[in-house]
Amino acid sequence: MADSPAPRVLRIAIPSPLRRLFDYLPQGAPPQGGWSPGLRVRVEFGRRQVVGVIVDCRDDSDLPLAKLKPIQACLDKAPLPGDWLWLCRFTSRYYQHALGDTLAHAMPVLLRQGRPLEARVRERWQVALNGDPARLGRAPRQAELLEMLRQHPQGLTTQVIQAQSFTRDQLKALEAKGLVSCHEETLTGPTPDDSQGLLASPALALNDEQAKALNQLHQGLDRFHPCLLHGVTGSGKTEVYLQLIEAVVAKKRQALVLIPEIGLTPQTLGRFRQRFRVPVVALHSGLTDHERLDAWEAAASGRAPIIIGTRSAIFTPLARPGLIIVDEEHDGSFKQQDGLRYHARDLAVVRAKRHGIPLLLGSATPSLESLHRARTGDYAHLRLTRRATRHAPARLELVDLKGRPRRGGLIPPVIDAIKATLDAGHQVLVFINRRGFAPTLACHACGWMAECDHCDARMTWHRQPPMLACHHCDRRRVIPDACPDCGSADLRPLGSGTERTEESLAETFAETPVHRIDRDSTRAKDALEKMLTEVRRGEPAILVGTQMLAKGHHLPHVTLVVVVNADAGLYASDFRALEHSAQLLEQVAGRAGRAAHPGRVLVQTMHPDDPSLRLLAERGYDALAESLLEERRIAALPPLRFMALIRLEGPREDALTALAREIAGELREQVRSLALDLDCLGPVPAPMERRQNRYHLQIALMAERRSQLHPALEWLAHRLEAWPEARRIRWSIDVDPQTL
Ligand code: ADP
Ligand code: ZN
Ligand code: ZN
């Protein structure tokens, strides 16, 4: 590189929603490797100073060179990792998102602000091997300090020593006397030497199915080898991950593990950390900016062999990539729903292919996308059909809600089953996907219902604290004393939410603790862990919870799971609703009977004869998934076709509709003139047309081949950016949307 001529122009991605790059002139001495893509630079942009990233070095610009500004400074000694830059460029192109914004999203905040990418270090002090005690002299505090260090042969960090009221000067004095030595280590911890082995605790002996799966995975460690590990909850998928990671780390390569937001619990991390002696670096929303940068650096430098993180961890650079695992690959939290609308699982596929490494997607209830690819042979399909701990998975029993009295949403036979379970000394999980006291408040005299002024939605009645709240726009109102329409005071809750079910269960089972676990009850830090710790002690208890409880948490004493209402996904307008709702039901059911007792799952429904629900109950998720895939094929929907959604929103319905029609018209024109093989549908109202007092419309593009979508979307993004009327509305492009 050193002897290649210096470029005259640097093309830079600036953090901004604009889908274009900006040219600047180099200034100052280039870093050692010369000007190159991936270097961060500080530049003037309008009146601001921003941190941009060089993406191209060129000799010319579309503008006269005299018009270009020089950069202010180069911030890096070496470019950010090339694979990271490649992934960001891919992401930007695939999801039609501005590159500058994509890069900013994909790096830790401190890098975005221009901090250097360096490992933070700390000092560790140890007693020197050949120190001469006579040199201590008369220094009682130093003597005490020396004694303390003697008791810790592996050494102590400055911070720990200072916490014991010793000073740095005392340490320095001992060092000068040759009695202690100091060395620096990175904050993510030292990499232990190989002689002690990788494992802190031994791997389990695998059962036949696990062994077969692992064997097959071992065959493909050195190439792109996408696999779907399809195994019921408790079948030992995590054990397979752990042993595969062991093999990868033994080859001095790194493993990146993505897990859903809700799944990254101290328990999950604990399981990885107990197994491995090498550091396990976690990337999650609870980290400080500094910790996040440390973790990123440790991954990028190759010091961290195992990285576990949620969605955005897919952008973690790896010096020696060896394996990517996506646990609970069907989980909705892998898809970002605003801004850069990427899917971490899909990017994991792209990334594994680029690196030429294995990719393992694990789930008890795989997405139809992944199942489809497993069926067509794109992915190896590895199955675990038995629970590692003997018990067969609990079956769903449908319970007819029609015409039966309900208390807190539960009908008498279900309440009896709860009683029997508690009497047997076990725990019960009541799953209800609505927080608050009741889904809404209704007038018994005239039928009025509390509706949000700003959305096409009802307001939820909350008791703690008392209010009506819209879960779509967060508007709040006081609870009226009388019906605003007819003046009647006979206002009653309609339906049940977690608060009401909790209240009624607490009345019925006054002797038994009832724990409510939802977003409201777990706002306080550690509130969830505290409740779970209590629950894990195993005393009879009832847990009333939302989907926060469906995943990740092991609840070994729960032997009865009750689903208050299974009907949400049955007749929804979103074609994925049934798939998502079936996944959730299976996940919830998977909580039952994990330890010594088999479980029961009672599912309340108004539609016990619904064919999909019956298929799920009688033959399980896999059978339902097969039938859903067939329906998607007939209806020509994803995953059999590729889809993109253009969402448009504005304050005025008529103006928005007129503009949306014009946009769709131009788009169709473009599709024709580019001879693209795709369908353009709409504009149609979004499922909740009015939200936050704004109107929402959408245009859908569908194609057999992915390649047909992108030219149309790229054209549209540029057209909308340059379209003056489009400035008055908000628009976004969602490629492979997960919700309509
Ligand atoms: P999954 O990830 O599929 O839900 P886990 O890996 O968490 O399943 O395994 C469920 C339980 O079974 C865990 O307690 C785990 O320790 C245990 N387990 C897994 N594999 C084995 C095995 N081969 N032998 C004994 N116990 C196992
Ligand atoms: Zn009324
Ligand atoms: Zn609202």
C-alpha cells in the first residue's frame, strides 16, 4: 500500500439519512497504511462537525476539486475491520438504508463520537518472585499491603487494592523496592494459557440425537454450512451449541452467538460462563458505552473467543470468525422495526457465507423462512425430537370458553386444575398476552367503549396506577366516573389483563403467592430476577405473566400452564399472525414440566374447532407449520415469494392517499420500463390505519426472485428523496417485513 499514489479525493459516508456519499480532500499526514476505506475522519458537514467513514479513495469527484473541503482530521491509526465495512455496505444496499446511518448504527456510541478503538487496560499487582524482604524497611502500611498481596498469588487490580484503603504511592514504593511487580491486562480479562484447557466444567455425554447432530456439524467446520437445529424445548440444543463452540474455540477461532432480547438472562450467560474458562463477552443493552466499546474491541482484536449478544451484535467485527449461532431464530426481536430495518438472522446467513463458516439456527418452532430453506435443502435439517431429560413435551389441551362464566378470564374447570396443581405442591403459570387490568372499559347501558382519540384502538384499563392508557401511542386518560355518551355509571371492564387475572387468582387462592410478571411489574431493576429467584425455591405459587415469561427462563417447578386466550392470531389481518401465535403457544407450553414432573397445558379458546388450532394441539407445531407453508405457497406469500413494504404516513388522510397513489403509479411505470418480474399492490390502509393521529398506508412489492425487488426499491428510495411533496409525509422501506 505504501507505494500506491495518494488519492486526491476521499469519498466519505456521513451519519445522515441521505442516501449518498460526500467527497472531501485528504489533509494532514495519512496514517501508516495510507488513506484507505474504513478510516474514521472528522469533517465539517454543513455547520456541524461529524465523524464519517472513508468508503472510497479516488482521483476524481463529480464536483470540481476546488469546491471540496478538506477533512479536519483522521481519527484512526488503522482502518476499522474490512469485514465489518463489507457487512455494513451489504446491509445498506439490501435494506435500502443510507450507508452513513448504517455505519453509525453498526458501531459503538464511543466510536461514533470519535474515541479511539483501543483496549482499556488495568494494572494487576503481584508479589515479586525474588524480592528481598529486608528492603521493606520501616513501612507498616506497605507491610500490610505486601501481606495482602501474598494472600492473592494471582494478583490484585489497582482498583481492588485502593478499595482496601491502600494508595497507589504505596504500590509504587513497593515496586521501587523490587517487592511487587505490576503488569497491564485488558478489562475483558486475560486470555488464560492453553495448558489448563478450554473448559471450566466438563461437557455432558450427548444422547444419540445430539451426538448425530454434533457429528454432522463437525463435518462442516471449515466452510459455509448453514444448519437448522430443530429441537423441542429442553431437547438439549444449548448443549449442542456449547460443544460446537468448544470445537471452534479449540481451533483458535471465534464464535458469535445471537440470542433474543428476552433470552439474554443471567442464567443463559451463567451457563456459558460455567462451561468455558476462556472469556465469554456479552453485548446487551445493559452495558455502559465503555463496556460496549471494550467488548467490541475484544471481538475485533480476536482476544474474545466467545461473544454473546442480542440483535445488534451481528455487527460485531471478528478477527478470526469460526461460527455463528442464532438461538431461537424465529424470534421477532431479531428484526429491527424502525430506522435500519434489518433482520439479524438473515444478516447472520450473509455473514457466515462471506466468512465461509458454519451457521447454526436453533429453534423449537422454526420460522417458516428457515423451515422452507431446510426443506429445499439450502440448510441441513438437524432434529432433536426428545427432551434430554426424559419427559415428553406437554400436549396442548383446548378448553372451550363459549358460554362459560369467567373469573379473571378463567373458567371453572381451569380454576379446578390450578387448585389441584397447587394442592400437589407444584407451581402454575398463567399466560396472558395483555398487560393492564382489562383490555378496555365498556358502558353496560349503551355499549360505549373507551377508545383512543389518536388511534384506531381501544384504551387499556390499568389499576396500578389507575388510568386508561393506549398501548399504541402511550396516551393516558383518567378513568371516567360515568359513560361519556349516556351518563350511565355502569362502567365495567371488558375482558382481562394481567392485573385483573392476578387480582382474581389472589382472591381465589388466598394462601398462595401470586406473582405478576409483565412490563409494568418488572420496571424496577432486578425486579424480575428477584421474583424468579423466589419462584425457583419451588414453593407452590402462581405466576401470571406476558410473553416475558415465555422464553429463556427455566421454571422447573411449573407443571401446569394455562393460556388465557389463544385466539389473538386466529383471524388477524397479518398473514404471519398465526405462525407467530403458534410459536408463542409452543414456547409457553415448553415451560411446563421441565424438571421431575410431566406437565399439562390448558389452552382456553372461543374456537376449539378451528382447524389450525386443532392441528397445533393434536399434532404439534411442525404439522401446523407444514400446513401453513402450503397455504403460503397457494397464496404466493413469503417465504415462497419475496416481499418489501413501502410504508407512508401523514397527518391528512386525503393528501396522503393522493400522494400514495401517485407514488404507486410511478413505481408501476418503473417496474414496466425496467421489465421487472414483480407485483406492486396498493396503496392500501395499514392494519391500524390511524395511529398517533396520523394516517398509515402501504404499498407492497412481491417477487419470485429477490433480485427483482432491489432495482425497484433503489429507484423508489432515490425518487422519494428527491420528491418535494414526499417531504411532507414520512415514508420507509421495509425489506422482508415481519409484520404488516
Ligand atoms: P434446549 O436448549 O433445547 O431447550 P437445553 O440444552 O437447555 O435444551 O437442555 C435442557 C436440559 O437438559 C438442561 O438442563 C440440560 O443441562 C439437560 N441436558 C441437555 N443435554 C443433556 C445430556 N446429553 N445429558 C443430560 N442432560 C442434558
Ligand atoms: Zn353509556
Ligand atoms: Zn393511541
